[in-house]
Amino acid sequence: MVVYLAAAALIIVAAAGQEQELVLFYAVAVFVSFLVGLVAMARFARREQKPALAWINGLAAAAVAFTLLVSLWRGWPVLSMVATLLIAGGLYLRWSRAGRPTDIEDVEARAETA
């Protein structure tokens, strides 16, 4: 909780309390999530041999990537991207250390034994 409080304080100070600047920080985190989801859906559609869905998701991912880049171009929202990548990296490490479980039953079983 202290880490989240510190991160929130840093973002508010970096944005100088201006709500329009704060929206940019939020937008970066949201667009990163959208982008990762769309790329995953495009990959899944390719595996399922559904090229039309893969193209649609790929085009949507390109549009979101463009929007993300425009947001990052404004400067300070790069801090939001760094924080997002640090959190994602930490979650990836935890997932790797847990043996890379693939389904919810495996996750629940490992959580109960830990």
C-alpha cells in the first residue's frame, strides 16, 4: 500500500495536480492494457486459423499503439509507462517462479499449497 501511495504522490507531483495531465498518465496505462489484449487476441485468432479476426485485431492494435505513442510524446506520461512495465515485469517474475501455471485450477491449487 505504501508503494501505491508513493507512486500516486509521484504522479500527482509530476502532473502538478493538473487533471488534464493526470488523464494522460491514466491513458497510458489503459492503452498499454488495450494494446496487449488486442495483440493477444490477434495471436489467438491466428492460432485458430481465423485470418479475418486476426486482421481486425491487428488493425485495432495498430490504432491503439498510435494513440499510445501520441500520449507518450507529451513527455511526463512516460513515467506511467515505466511504472506499468515495472509492475508487468514483477508479475511476470511471480508467474515464472510459480511454474508458469496455465489454467485457473492450477493457480488455485498452487495458491492453496503455498
